Amino acid sequence: MGAKQKIYITRRIPQPGIDYLSERFEVEVNPEDRVLRREELLEAVKSADGILCLLTDKIDAEFFDAAQHLKGVANYAVGYDNIDVPEASRRGIPVSNTPGVLTDATAEMAWTLLFSVARRVVESDGLMRSGAWGGWGPLQFIGGDVSGKTLGIVGTGRIGTAMALKSQGFNMKVIYTDIADNPVLDEKCNARRVDFDTLLRESDFISIHVPLMESTRHLFNTDTFKKMKPSAYLINTSRGPVVNEAELVQALKNKELAGAGLDVYENEPAMVDGLADQVNTVLTPHTASATEEARTNMALKAARNLASMLEEGVAPPDCVNKEIL
């Protein structure tokens, strides 16, 4: 019996995923609970047959040059803008992601941000904890209604669709922008596909669910903020660079929109100067998928994808470059 193939996991994930791989392969896990520095990452993957990486890892030509024995890359995320997929394909290396298992968790987080910013939960919680609240007043912490309002969905993939479907309990009007009609939303929510400018003008809440591509980078900027209602709220649980953070800060200062709920940022873990000072924001640290079930299922999905690449030499269930196999 030959030596087991080697797996390197770039940061500790939920144990069931590690256990699944350990039954089949020789597994090494980054012992530090932090993102590896570039030189550490390149050194760690030199002898690896398979990599289970995170969206915080840059997987590019330099990485592939270092990982001479690499047969597959499993990304512990739905998005894979951290990976140079064309370069992986050129080298015949399959790449997978983890769709489906975090759909509801992420949609629920988008709703959490929506309600929190609309009802000024963080501001009022801070006042209560400070001990400075002087009692009820009719003009305190007035926010925005949700029921009966218009929800604009930018991108109706799995998560955008789930976000929109959850609006039914609040009798919201749903509009969306995407490259094609969404029959599920059209039927179940009586939704309407509109162009981007119409969505900006009509929405009371805009929730972003697009992947990061050149066409979506800084999709939300000074021009788009000016087209939004001053009473509207922006929610982003997709990728940080879809929103121009500095221009969002200026729009919030200028009261061009009522508030923003963000779970992702342009240059994580940093925020742009001034964002933390805006009281009409709710800012969470990229935790949309942070439920026990979602994170565990992500780990198992990534592990199974990687195992299929190494054991069977076939396209894994969630391969993003199947054409190479």
C-alpha cells in the first residue's frame, strides 16, 4: 500500500471536515488561528497533493508554482474570487466551492442587518448599555418601516432568491435586477425584473447578492447612491469591493441614503476611514455563514469535493472549472 496523499488546510475549519479527510489522507492543518503570511503559505503547500483553502488565501500562479504536486483546490466559501481559476484550468487543476449549504444562513444575516439598521438597534442598544437612557420619548430612535416596503434584490442566485422569498411575511413588493428572469420570485413573490437604475430609484431596501467580478466591482458608488431614495437602506452580504466604501461614507454623511448594513468590506479586515463613525450603519465582521450548521456543512462539502478530486480524479460535485476534466 502506497503512502497516503497529503492535504494541507490553510486554517482550522470545523472538526467534521478535518476528520473526513484524516480518514483518507495525511492531513496537516495550519496550527495558528490566523491567515498565513504569504511566505508561510507558499512553504506549507510545497508537498501537498490537495489544498483546502479559505477566501483569505490568494491562490494564483505563484501559489501553483510553489505547490508542485497539487491535484486539487477546495475553497471553503461560495465565492472564489480569491482563486485565479483560469490559471488553475491552464494547469489542469480542478477547483471547487461550497454552494447551497450557507444559503439560508446568509439570507438570514442580510435580514438581520436590514432590521438592525432600519430600527437603529445598535444605536439604541449602546445607549441602554451606557446607562444614559433617560426614559421613553416620542422622538427617540425613529427608524424605517419594513412591512409593505419595496425590497430590491441585486443578483438572484441562491442567496438573493432566498432573501427575497423571506420577504413574504412582511408583505413587501419585490423587484430585482439580474441577467435573466427568476421564475420562482415571479411566481411566489409577484416580483418584477427591472433595470438597475429603476431598482435604485424604487427600492426602500437594496440587498446585494452578486459575485465579485470586474463588472460588479464598485457597482455601488457615488453615482448609484445619488439615484437611491434618501430614505433607502443598503445591505451587503456578498463581497466588499462591490461597494465603494469611501464613497458610501460620503453618501451617508450627505444623507443620500438612510443607512447601511455591511458584513463584508473592501480591504478586510480593515474598514475605510470614517465608516465606523457613521451611526446609521450596522457593521458585522463577515459572519453571514457563521452558524453551527452552515459552517460544519461547508467543511464537509469542501472535504468531500477535495476527496473526489484526489481519490477518483473526477470533477467534484461543486467544481467551478469542470471543462478541464
